Amino acid sequence: MSSVKQIGVVGGGQMGSGIAQVAAMNGIHVCLFDVDPPALSKASASVSASIARLVSKAQLSQSEGADALQRVRFTSNLEDFHQADFIIEAIVESEDIKKRLLLQLEKIAKSSAIFASNTSSISITRLAAATSRPHQVIGMHFFNPPPVMKLIEIVRGAQTSDETFAATKALSERLGKKVITSRDFSGFIVNRILMPMINEAFFALYTGVATKEDIDTGMKLGTNHPMGPLQLADFIGLDVCLSIMKVLHAGLGENKYAPCPLLVQYVDAGRLGKKQGIGKNKFAGEGGIKKCGLAYFVLVSFGACSQVQSNHLPATFKTVLKLSLPPSTVVQFDQRPNHELLLVQRCPSMTIVSIIHVLLLHYDASSFVSEFSVLAQEF
């Protein structure tokens, strides 16, 4: 196909807004769609703020920044993609949802339009099979954050045409990215290697090999990684990591790809990472819960997510938990002058171990001066 003049991006999250910014900064008109108006507003603010930072650092001139912003249009109407030459989806990592989107796009997009998926692990061949133009479907995996990361992983499905591949490679290079090409296997190249490493870091934490700080420090200083695997998981999103591990496990069929129970527990508990402010590391003031001593944490027993209420007291805290545990289980906090005592009674010992382990992982000793002790008593 001829040079791409207009791109459509579906999804106003971190990846979608970042992809739109990269396209606009490289002279391409882009239309960013999200069904949720608040998400669109957030995406618009994110792109504007990011470009403003580049201008303030003299990495873009004032006129270049203004021109880039003029090239981005935000819409909640998918029909606005009818003139797009190239459409990139960057929505939730769900095969069924992506397939439904492709069917919608087929009815709107012009016949020559290429459909690219930013999926990090889902089969391009299966996604393409849901359309009547599988030869025009391809994987175009950006890395987070797209304005910074220099790599694009291109994945050819079984029916992806040479023309579609060539157009995607040319566009990727026009966006200033280095291209690598993967066959259509679960996880492709990067995530097939990266996600098991992150998963293994969670296993090391889960089994008590080391603290999260030492795991991350070891990988940073021992292997010269810019950040440790647990910190990276927070940045990517723990839900995304878990989703990819499930795809790897299902697609490759080996137990070594089974998600760590601790990773599952964190996601079940809503601790998704930087985007929500709570993950393995706490990101105060960045969209999530701010530190407030020990006023918040989550207890989970083997994937059964608890409900949590917090009552903030002047000098300490009290947390009332309703756990998905056997009916005979008794869980309570007993406030004492110098410590908090957790009593767990009439509960299988392995469940107690899991509760205590997750509790201690969430405990931020630096934010609470009193000692914390745990007493587990099995009846």
C-alpha cells in the first residue's frame, strides 16, 4: 500500500495514548478512539503533558510540539476511522474482545486498511481468522511507554500478506523504532522470555528466598537491568503480567509457565501496580491509594480475595476483614499499647501460613513505629 497518511488507534490507556503521541510526533495524523469519555479526557491530558515535557526539555521545539498536538484527534465514535489507512488496537488483553472489535472495524474501515494488534501474547492467526481479510491483520507490539521504548515486535499470522508485513515494517521505522520479527507463538519473543523471569521473581518472593528489595537489587546490579523484575511488573501492570502468563501456560502447555499464586493473589486483591497506585511497590500520589501508615493492606488465602474496611484512628489503625475462609475460622485484631496482635483460630495451618505471609509482604515497617507481631493458633 502507499505511505500511511492517517492512523486510527483504539484504546485510550497508557499504550494507546502513547502510540498516538508517537505517530503525531512523526508527522502522521492520528485519531484516538475510546468508548469511555473520561478515558479520552485522560488520554488527551496525558499526550498534552508528555509533549509539553519534551518541549520544556528542548527535545521538541514549541512549533513541533504544537504541530504534533494538532495531528491528534480524540473521538468516541468508531465511525471516524472510515478513512484510516492503518488501525492499531491497544485494548484489554482479551482474545474475545479483540475479535469483536475487529468485526466492528471490518464494517467501518476502507478495504485497503491494515488491522494491527498491539497484543503482547495472543495469537495473531486466531485474531485474523475472525475477519474476512486475514491477510491484512498483523501483530505490532509496542513497548511501554511507547514514546520512550525504541522497539516494535512485528508478528505475522499464518495468512498475513507480504504487503501487509512490508507496510507495517515501513511504518514502524517511520515512527523511529527498531523492528524485530517473531513467528506466531505464544508470548512472541520478548514476553516469552521476560514474563517467566517476572513470574520466577514472584515465586522467589512467595517462597521466602529474599525480600522484594533484594530481588530487584540483585537483578539490577547483578545483570545490569535498569529496574528489577518486581518493579517492572508494577510498571507493566500485574494484571497484564498475569494475563500473559495464563496465555503462555495455555498455549505452550508446560507447568513452568504456571502463574505464581502470589501474582494471582495480588491481582485478585486489586493490587495492579503503578496505574492504580498499589502493587508490589506503592506509588503514592500517582492515581492510587496514598501511604497512611498501616491503614491499608489486603489478606488473601490461596486466591480467595478478602473484603477490607479501614477505620483510621489517631495513633494507630484497626482493620476489619471478612475472609473467604472456612466458616469456623476466627480472624480478629487485638490492639495493644506496643503492637497489633493478629489472632487466627480454627483454620488449617497452611491457610494460616498463606495469610501471615501475604500480610507481612504488605506490611510497611517504615511507616509505623510500633512493633507488629502475629500469633497464629490452630484449634
